[in-house]
Amino acid sequence: MTVVPRLVLSAPSSGHGKSALAIGLLAAFADRGVDVAGFKVGPDRVDAAYLGLAAGRPGRTLDPRLVGADRIAPLVGHGAAGAGLAVVQGSMGLYDSLAGRPESESTAAVATALRSPVVLVVDVAATGQSVAALVHGFRSYDEQLWLGGVILNRVASSRHEELLREALDDIGVPVYGALRRQDLPSVLPARRYGAVPALARTEEATRAVRRLGEAVAATVELDRLLGLARSAPPLPAPPWTPPVGREDTGARPVVAVAGTPGGSYSHPETVELLRAAGAEVATVDPLHDEALPAGTGALVVGGGLPESYAEQLSANRRLCIAVAELARTGRPVVAEGAGLLWLARELDGLPMCGVLDAVGTRRDGLVAGYRQATALTDGLVGPAGTVVAGYKEHCGVLTPRAGARPAWSWDGGAPEGFVWRGVHASQLTLHWAAYPQLAARLVAAAVAAADAATARPDGVPA
């Protein structure tokens, strides 16, 4: 049995302040010496990165659509190993689902799967005693849900707080904290910068996290919350473990993973899977590093690389040339999300790596959503016909949308992505914990490409 003290932080809808509170809770507990771990329900890697910055260990996403409901508890057990508290930040409202499947993919469904108490964050700026009816409705809607209490946000005054507490006391719902309207200022870097500030641990990001931690420590009853978290039963499944690859006495291939010294643009499980499969993982920063790590035999560019850094990516010509050479020599390259645009010939008129004969353009409006995709070409992700669940979130489009050997197809869309030599590039992002064979296939391809290059006089695999 895996014992993990844990809380799920949710809200009636978006905009109640649960992101700032989740980050602040982790920072406040970490400042008190509690080893904490942060998780985000859904595909949002930006929030997960800030949870990781606050916790001091990688923030992870919990997405039932991408990894399967049966992996949620194991991933928490793995990501919170040794922690004295895990905080799971919900997505949207407690019973909402991005894809309209609340019974299996909402924050409530995740909390039930984890057997975790839920703390509801409620913006009460325009609410009085009616808060009791609101909270009672959320508590009663699903009898399997464990609503442990609430945190009040944007309280107007001491008298307002007193009214709210009295109303909630009448229905037997504990209040774990009350924050005034000015207590949670908008201090986090703009979302257009993606996860970069958190992963790079910039001064602005670290100062913002510290500020949120101080606000929460001053207004939330941390000891009572920790007691609630410790009342959670053992997780219903053992921790997830990356499968170990075959034994090999040869050198471990170097797989460069795009990111910063503070973390990669891939899910943390991607790096763990690659290491378990026999790779030596090294980080390459596309915005600053001018060369790939020494001995690089493969490259992974995760879907967390933001499109908003097109100018910096283009300006780093030496790294673009190195990536193009790596792809030309047949080494395996997996690029997701904006990584596809980086491999193109150009983006918004700016030269990129030139691996793919395609041109990218950023447009107004965001394309976002899940896709059940079928592989059209044998490649690193698997043979043609492989079916996966992925997520897309981008404003950049590529012309053409697909190469001569497309990566994916899905209902309602034309073929998408590129498979060329050892390259598999697409704006579809996968969670590798659901497809651990990806890491094994990539490591095996890196070894095979290196062996083939050694055997040929020109150093280029056939």
C-alpha cells in the first residue's frame, strides 16, 4: 500500500483562484520544511511547471484521456514518492470536462479515483449566505465525492467573512482559510511565455511563487489542511514504474531532450522512461545552447516548447544547423507541438532548422483539443495503424500540413505531421507514460543509427 497525504484543490468554475492557491499552498508547505509534490488535472503543462517550481520537484499532469483512468493513482504514487503532501490542482469546475466526459475525466472523477478529499476554492466577492447553497450543491451532487472543506477567496471584510463562516457552519462544511480581495495578486508571468519562466527559474517566476506562498501562509490554516490530507487512505494502486529496457553492455546512447536546466518541455515521465530504456539523457536549451550535447544520438522536443519564442529559436542558427545535421544523418528525432514548427523551413518568415520542407505561420485564435489518432506511417511511435490519444494546442499552422509520409490521421481532419528518415514530427502531443514503448523504440533506433553510421564510409545511415 502506498500512503500519500493528499488534497485535490478545485472550484465551482474557472476564475476562482485555485491555480494561485495551489501554487501558494505548495510554496507555503515547502517553506515549512514539508516535502511536497504538485499535480495538475488535464493537459496544462504551464500550471504543472509552476507547481513544480513551488514544490521543488517536477510538476506532473494527470489526464485520464491521455494516460487512462487506471494510471492516475499509480502516477501520483510515483510522482509523490517520499512526499509528506501531494496537492492536485483541478481543471475548470469540479464536475467539468474538456471533452464532455465528466464521469471519467473531470476533477471530481480524478479525486474519486484517488480517494482524495477535495477542498473547494470559492470566489465570494459577490456572495453572502448563498455560499452555503452553492457548496451544499457541490457536496450533494455526487455521493462518492469527499468534499473536505472550502477556502474562501476575495472576502470583502471581517464582517463578510463572519457571515460566510456562519452560513457554512450551518451545513457542516469546514473553512480552512479566507483571503481578502488583494491577497492573491496577479503576479505570475504572462501565459504567452508558457512554462519557460518556471522551468528556467527566472527571478520573476520565483518571486511570484514566493509571494503566493507568503499570502497563503498568512491566511490559510495549514496545520488543519495537512491533517485533512493525512486522513486520506492509501492509494488504491501501486506506484507507476518505468519499464526497464533490455540489458546492454554497450555504451548508452545520448538522447538530448529540449528544455532548460530546471526541466524539459516533455512530461517528466518521458525522461524517466528514456533512462529506464537505456539512454543517457542530456538537456539542450533551444533558446540558448548553440550546440547539441556531446555524442547526441537522438533528440526529443516535447510539446511544452512555446510558439512565442520564434525569434529566439530562429536566432540560434548554430543549434538549428546542428539539429538539421542530426536529422540528415538519420538519427531519431521526435518533435511535438511547436517542435514541429521549429523543424520547418521557416516560421512567420524567420528561418528555422530546415529539416522539413514546410512553412509555418502563426494565426489569431487557438486550436486546442484531444484527438484519437491513427499512425499512417511506420515510425518511432509504432507501426502504421497504431492508435493513440493525444492533445493539440497551437496557433501556428504548417503548409503543407503533412509530408509525403504523414504521421497521423483522425476523424474530421486531413493527414497531419511528417515522417522522414528518423524524424517523427507532429503538433499532436502524447503522454509517454501511456505508451512506454516509445522510449524503447527511440533508444533502439538511436543505437541502430549509430551502428549504421559507423559501418558506412560517409557516416550517414542508409
